[in-house]
Amino acid sequence: MVSALLFDVFGTVVDWRSGVIRDVAELARAHGAEIDAAAFADAWRAGYGPSMDLVRRGELPWTKLDDLHRHILDQLLARTGLTGLSAEDKNWLNNTWHRLDPWPDSVPGLRRLKENFIIAAFSNGNVSLLVDMARRAGLPWDFVFSAELFRHYKPDPEFYRGAVELLGLPPSEVMLVAAHHQDLQAAAAQGLATAFVARPAEWGPGQHPDRAPRGDYTCTPSDLEDLATRLSDG
């Protein structure tokens, strides 16, 4: 029996790509710059995994996601046409990750799930990022589990085990809900229940690697409202 639900956030609960494209395009217009905002967003996100690997290998000290995002952003700005930005502009753009919009089903689905389960963010985002996002988007978390709390990024097992321990529940009573197979497989390896929610629009046209279930997941709802229905019926 599941008692608590952990939610991957970027891509599963919120639409990161559209939000980044929106803010990159807005800043480019303000500065009269010609830039492919979608390519910029994809390149920014592509730096996410490699930057965390630098921390895992000890080439960087522990670094929260806001600072990793800024490091990637500075590199991108140096090789694109978006130049002449003030420090305030750069800070505003880096904080785009705090201002992402939820998928249409996310808030109503989470509200329904909250009636019967503990619901928590489970993200590599730092605490301030997740709190800002939740307040703006109306995400009704009971708690935010951030990689910052454990100083381990997903899919490191310490993050999954640490969240389960703080919840005071056996792993089998905790379900990870995610749109990403690597995340779900790491959770299953630690004994958690799993729910795969496909988000085919996450990466834009023709780019999504996680369109269909891959593995023996506990359930495969179509979205978060469907998950609420399935769990309430179960």
C-alpha cells in the first residue's frame, strides 16, 4: 500500500522547455538580439547532466543547481548572440528555472492526490528554487526533497534512501512518479514503487527519449489526474 508519493519535477510536473524558451526570447527581444530560443533552451538543459557529473567526480565541490545552471548559462552566453547583458539580466534569466509553468493536469492532479497521500517534490533543484516554483505555480507540496538536503543528485541511491528514511516509511510504501526511465529505475532498485507518466512534449518535437514505458513499473497513468483516479480506485 502506497502512503507517500515523490514527484520528479522538471519535465514531469512542470514544462521546463517552454518556460526557458519564453524567457530567453523575451530577453533577446529586449536587447534586439537574434537568437534561436529553443536551441538555447536545449543547450542549457544539455549541460545539466555533465555539470552534475563534475560534482560526482570531485572536479567541483558540492554545488546547488542554481549555481550549476549559472555556470552553464555563462558558457552559453559566451558563444551565442545574446551579449551585453547586465548582472541583473543574467540573474533574471538564471531564475527562469524558478518560474516554470506546470503541465495542465499537474495542479488538479496533485490536489486530488494530496487528499489521501503525502505528496512531495523530489528534485535535483535546490530548496529555494523548488519553493519559489511551488509558490508561483500553486504546487501543493507537503514537503520538498531537494538534492541539496543530501548533497547527492539523482540517480544517486543516497537521495532515494534519504527521502524514504526521513518519511519514516518502508520503501514499498513510497512511490516515485516520473517521466524519466533512469529516475524510475534508480527508485525501483531501492525498493520504491514506481509510476511512469509520459510527457511527450517535454523535449520538443521528435526529441523525447521517454515516450513509452520501459520496465515493470507499478503503474503507467496517462497523467497526474489519471494517477489520482487509479490510486483512489486501488
